[in-house]
Amino acid sequence: MSAAFAPRPGAAPVARMIRAQAALETRMLLRNGEQLLLTVVIPTLLLTLFSSVDIVDTGKGKAVDFLAPGVLALAVLSTAFTGQAIATGFERRYGVLKRLGASPLPRWALMTAKTCSVLVTEVLQIVLLTVIAFALGWSPHGNPLAVVLLIILGTAAFSGLGLLMAGTLRAEATLAAANLVFLLLLVGGGVIVPLAKFPDAARSVLELLPISALSDGLRAVLRDGAGVPWGDLGILTGWAVLGLGAAARFFRWE
Amino acid sequence: MCSAFSGAPAVEVHGLVKRYGNKTAVDGLDLSVATGTLTAVLGPNGAGKTTTIETCEGYRRPDAGTVRVLGLDPVADAMALRPRVGVMLQSGGVYPGARAEEMLRHMAALHAHPLDVDQLIERLGLGGCGRTAYRRLSGGQQQRLSLAMAVVGRPELVFLDEPTAGLDPQARRATWELVGELRADGVTVVLTTHHMEEAEQLADDVAIVDGGKVIAQGSPEELCRGGAENSLRFSGRPGLDVSALVKALPADCAAIELTPGSYRVSGAVGPQLLATVTTWCAQHGVMPDRIVVERHTLEDVFLELTGRELRS
């Protein structure tokens, strides 16, 4: 290996860097047992259990028609918010973000890669949950484009909030808070419990949560065959602007 | 391609000041690193070594002073510098769940002309743990992976922050060898260390940092020659009259019996002093055994300059 180390510096093409980074982040996520519990096991269990056993009164119609859109919203929440917050919090804590900050990968490309990794994971979740829902007798309606739009805006909203948490709190605090928020939104966000069950005052507040907007919007399209749920899209856009803006402003890399 | 401007320094720091709150970590530091050399930044804990290096790496903005790396501003020109500069952090920097080989391949993928990853893994003795998750690697393996990550992109300049901290002697040798090869192949190396031996063995240039300033800079030889005294040791029969020996020596010399039969003369040791000591021995019927002229080590210079008391 003579003159093996002779300098020959250069950055890889940015598309290749993003692809490599996104692949690595996705592998890290799929390899992490706790993350899989959150992103795959819990949504799957909730969907099968609550569809086959009549625990919660989900209103008129088949339970799965109510639950499937809610669980899809939960899947987006688990990956874009909880999973991303915890992973990024520990990357910050272990100096991964710092080290990548000295590599040729630009920050915007790192964030792009993270988003790609979140979207790939969501596609895997959605495919799995859809197959299970069909097996449980799900009959979805509506405009697929409205569904895609809702999921993308929901992802943006949850990513902003997750990154805000990861970039400002200690990793352990992020871990605890992200799980707590996941649990609270699971119960109070119209995922498995219809918001109609809550008192009017609480309900009008809960309806403004991003998870409620996403589950309500998905349900309006997939169960009721509504067109584009503008109100829910508006709420998600508001959270996305707020969350991403605050994350961009307050995120600390070290 | 990198030695085209070999006349210009690879790193130039002038009057660098960096404060954290009301604590001044770096206090008017000057440092110049010639292209193609290996410079060791030596200093006690808290001297300002890491802050200085991390300012050069673009992680911190100077409160005062200027920093130029390869002629560029580490913060403003970060995107131009990053592919050209290799960085080894003091700790961390790897996904805890990533495997050693996976992480190194990833760093390679971010560069246009990376080194052969398999050879590098072999070279650093990481072959046996390529499939092991980072968090399960030993401290020494983590250090070597971090070093590999710094060099895999074929940089023209590398900053290594305590590259051998926590390594066993074999791993330290392996790291020294690799660092020596980097330099031989034309890579400019800046490393921080507490190990005098490391600086003495590897460095063309040593900068001793204390209290946020460079208090001495030069080649190990220059630093060892300057200022400090040398000493001469010999063995003889126990209980020699040391005070009589001192009278025979020049005024600024001292002599003591360290342990019975083992003597040390300290002062400006030269041919004349050596002759004086052996003459005195001959006159007193002493056969001086094992005469050793002790060269001043970098450690002596370091302790002399930075004081012997423990730092809090």
C-alpha cells in the first residue's frame, strides 16, 4: 500500500450522498427493536385487536372502517414524530450529527435523507397495515390523492415537532417525552376512540391536534368518501409551518 | 494536487480567543502548521487544545482572531473545506447501532475517491469486528474506527483529537504507524495528545499549549535542547563524598546520591563536565560504572513549562 494515503479529496455527488444517508438511516431504524415496537407492532396489534373485539364503540358501520384510517394516522405519528425524535435525539447525544457536520454531506441533504427514510418506513407500514385491514374486511373509498396529501402534510407536521424536541431536549428527556406524547395522542387524537366520546369543550381543543386532523381527514376520505378535507389539511399545514419553523430556529446540533 | 502550494501553511491561527460564558478557553493563541508536516498540539487537560482544533474544524466561531485552514475560513467556506479535511473527534460520532464496517463504508460513500474500505479495515485490525455494532466495540476499536473514518475520504489535512487515548500499547503502535504513513504520503496531520512520547516520536513540530496559549513551539529536538538542563548519571561504590565532588564541578552544577551507589550530576552537561567528573573519580579511586548522559525529554520540558502541580 505505498502512497496509499496520497490525498485525493472530493465530495461524492450529492444525490449519491443522500441515497447513502437515507439507506443508512432506514437500516438503523429497522434494526432498532424499540422503534419497531412503536412503528409496527403497536399499530398492528391495535388494528387487529380493536377490529375483532368490540371494546370501543366506534359508531355505525364496521369497526375496521373506523379503525384503519386511525391506525394509518398512528403509523405516521410513530415514525415521523416519535421514532424520528428519539433517533435524532440520540444521534445528537452520541455526536453523530456533529461528525456528519464535518463530512461532505450538507445539512439540507442530511435532513432530506432523514425525510426520505421516514417516507420509506411509512410506505412499508402502510402496505403492511393495509393488507391486514383488507384481511379484516376493510372497504376503503375516496380519492387516493387526498390520502397522499394528508399523509405528506401529516409527516411534515410531525417531523417538525419531533425534530424540535430532539434538537432542544436531552436525549433521555426526548425519549420519555416522545413516548408520552405518543400515548396521549393515541388516546386523545381520534385514533381508536372517536372524539365524539369526549365532552364538547375538550373535543373542540382535541380537534386542533395534528393527529386528530390526520385521523379525521383520513377517515373522512377513506370511510365516508369525502373529497379533499380542506379543514384538516389546513390544521396540518399550520402545525407543519410552526413545527418546522421552530425546529429550524432552535435545533442545536451538539 | 495538494502540494501545489506547499509554501503556504495548511493551518494558520492568529490571536484566537474563544470564551464559554465568563471562562476563557483559548486566550490569544497563535499556531502555524506547515503543509505536509505532522504537528502535535501538547498540553494538560483544559489547556484549550480541543477548542482550538474544533475552531479549525469549523465547529466554533472565534470570539476574536483569525483562523485559516488551507487558506479558507472554516465557517464561511465550510462546504469547500469539508471534503478536503479529515476529522477524528475525541469521542462518539457513530450511530450506536451501526456496524463498524457499515459506518466506514458510509463515510467512504460520501467521498468521490475514497480508500479501499477492506484494506483500511485490515490495516487497522478491525477485520474481526466489522460486523459488530459500534456500541459493542471496545474503546480501542472505537478509536481506530474513528481514525479510519477520518482518513477514508483521502483528505489533504487531518485533525486527530487524542487519537491514541485509551489504546493499549499494540494499538497505539499501529496508530502511530498509520499516522506516520499519512505524513509520508503527503497528508498534513494535526493531532492533540497528552503523550510526550507520542509527540516526540511522531511530530515534526510540537506546540505546547497551556492556559489557552501556545507557550512553546518547535521540533522535539529544539524544545529539548532549549533552556532545560541535562544530567549525568553514574554508579560507583556507595557513600562517596558528594559535597567534595560538587566543589570540583562548575558553580551551577549539583550532585546527589540517588540511591546507595547511584549518583546524578545535573547542570550544563558537556564534554568538559564529563571529563571533570571522571577525573575526580580517578583521583578518588572510583571506577564510575554505567555513565549515562541523559538527554532532556519532552516530558521534562513540558513539566518545566506547565508546572508540576496537578490541575483541577
